[in-house]
Amino acid sequence: MRIAFIETRDKTELFQAVADRLPGEVFWLIQNAAFVGSGKRNVTVMKYPRRGVADAGKVDDAQRAILDRVRQSDRTGIYFGRDDWHYSAYYLSISKWFDEVRPDVIFGEPGSFWTHMVALIAARRGVPFLNPLSSRYPTGRFAFFQSDRLTPFRGEGVRHSQQDLQRIVDDIVSGRERPDYMSSRRSPAAAFRARLALLREWVRGERFTAQSPVLFVRSALRLKAARRKWDVLAAEGAGRPTVRKVVLYPLQLQPEMNLDVWGYEYRDQSKLVANLADRFADENVEVWVKPNPKSFYELSDDLLQVVSSRPNVRVLSHSVKMSEVVDQVALVVTVTGSVAIERLLAEKPVLVLQEDYARWIGATPPTGLALDADGITLDAVLSELSEAQRPKPVEVIERLISTSYRGVISEPTYMPGVLEPANVDRLVAAFNNVLLSIAPDVDGVRPGGG
């Protein structure tokens, strides 16, 4: 079996620890040479293209469709202001790699423009592309998401008692259990080394996935000013009396694959907040907008203009915790946020806008509840999201467990513990389970281990 891994920034080290113990022949595709590391075999490092040198070749309809889709989610263009002259060069380089390697399965994360290309080219060629990533709840688990979709592939499918499931529900609802990514902490030394490696490679020509140092500093200064403006608006509205019903929209971090790739239809959060405010403007409804504690590019000038110009919008301070407000609202709206799972487990209404995500966790599909549809009112939405339409909390947890595996996926610079032997053992077992389902006759693949 020909197994391929693509460079996934800091996670590449973790994936190598897994790859070294898998059956079959392993191949690597690397874009940023800073992540080549050592000990890998069958490595292809793509050359950084130079403007005016790379031959784009003939662009067919399939290539055009893939590049158009990538463009809609590419953080370097959307946030960093980079143009896309290099797309065709990368497309040809990746296509050549497919022809030479002929992978049977690819593991990677479609968060950058070129990894997104790999996922879409793989889909066109009928090659499974699987994205190993935290499944959020319960903690200590991850799922293999398919291509650039929020759709899990397989899972352990292990049955648990109703008592165990209820205990997990209680731990999450009470706040005793939080997603793995919320506990990650990068040490200052690790952060410095990682940034130094990226800067070194940026100087050598990697200008396609990383920000320039100048832009990074400018962005940090812009964010600092935006946070100040946001919290001033929050303070101004803090003393305003609450109206009859409240709709809460928690902002999602950007740039982030969670929203920019999986939820790209709703990537423009300023437009989404404006739609929410305008939809409920005549209903004596107030829209509360909660910032992400680590807010970044989503605090745009457009968003600040939207929230300051709509009288039925109230912004919450960065210091406000979700637990302080979530019980005061009639409805939470999210695209792909973990709050959707938390609301279902607490048996509270939540409108999940991304269909793949709603389908996965068992939420009411958004079909028919489009925020720009005629006749949609808050009462109509709440009626569609009534208790009778919601899955039982234990059913939600059962779905999440059955479509995931034990193990923690994260960047070792944030969570060094992911490289501990016990965790790597769990990951290897999960990868082998997936490989067995793709090629059940492959020698050496066992459902339970490496």
C-alpha cells in the first residue's frame, strides 16, 4: 500500500512518529523546507516558484474549478493580501507528484492553499484524503475528516453504557471537560524556535503560506487597536437593558480552517452578523456578538462598522466568558463552533449553519432556516429547533464517539505530550484501522496496532 503524508506545519513531527510504524510504503510531500526534518524517506520537496518562470500550461475546466475553490478559502489572499500567480505552478507540481507516487491514501490537513489543492486533486482522482483532527468532544479523541469537508470517516464504533455516556455529558455541561485545543500551551522557547525557522525559510523564498514579518507586525498593531475599539463599544452597551429575547453569535477565530475551509460559505462574519441583526430588527430581538478570546483577523474594520451601526446589536467584552451569558439567550447561532455541541448537550436551541457539521453532531439541518429567507422569524426558528426535534444528549455523545478514535492530535510545540509513546500507540492503532478499511488485503495491517 502506498501511503502519503503531506507537510502540516508543526504537526508534521507527530505524523512522522505515526508514519514510521505503518505498513506499506510511505511518501511525503513537503512545501516548506523548514519541516523536512530527518528520518523521512521518499520525500518530495516542492520548489518555490518564481514569478514569470513557472509555466502555467493549459488550464482545463477541472483545474479552473479547483483553483477557484481554493481561492475562496486561501488565507494568504483573503487576509495577507497575496495574489495567486503561483497557483498554477503548485497545481502542476502537485499533479506531477500524484503521477509519480500514485498514492492509495493521503493524510494531511487542507488548511493552506496548496494542501487544499492536494485534497481537491485527490478527490478528482478518486484517492481518499483524510484529515486527522481533534473531534472536540469527548476529550482525548480525534476523527479522520474527508477531503475538505467536515464529514468524519469511519470511527471505532465502540458501544458505551448509557451511564458512561451520561457521565460524559454531565462533565461537558458542567465545564469539567473542555476540548483538547483549549488546554494547549506553547512555551516561549518553542514559539521562538518555530518563528525563527519560519523566518529563515521566508528569507529563502517561502513567501506563499507565511506572512511577511512586516505584515505580521502591522497586523498585531491593527488587532490591538481593533480590540480597544471593540471593548469600548462593549462598555458603552453594558448598561443597556436587555430586551425580550437574545440571539448570541460567538465569533470564530480567523484565519482558521474551521471557518475558512469547512464553513467557507459563511466566512464573511461581518456579513453574517449584519444578516442576523437585519433579520431580527423588527422582532424586539437583540443580537449579542461575543469575541473569541484569542481574536485576530475576524475583528475587521467591516465588522466594527456593522456592530456599531446596528442598534439591535450588542458586543460583549473580551473578558466575558461564555458561561456568563449562554443561559441568558434564546438562541445561539454558529457555523462550525464547538458551542453547537455544548448547546445540544445542555438541551438548548442552537442553529448550526454548516450542513456537514449539523449532520455529524445530529443537529437540526439548516435547510429551510436560511437567515435571508422570507418569513423566517426567531419564533419560527425556535419552533424548528424545539426539544422534540433535538437529539438526546447521550445520542450526541454516542455519535461523536462512534465516529472518532482515542488519541490526541495537536502540534507538539503546543502539546509536547502528543509524542509520548502511549498517545502514539493510540494514533497508530487508529490509522491502521482506517488503512484496513481502505485496503483490507494489505499485509501487516491490523485493526488494533502498528
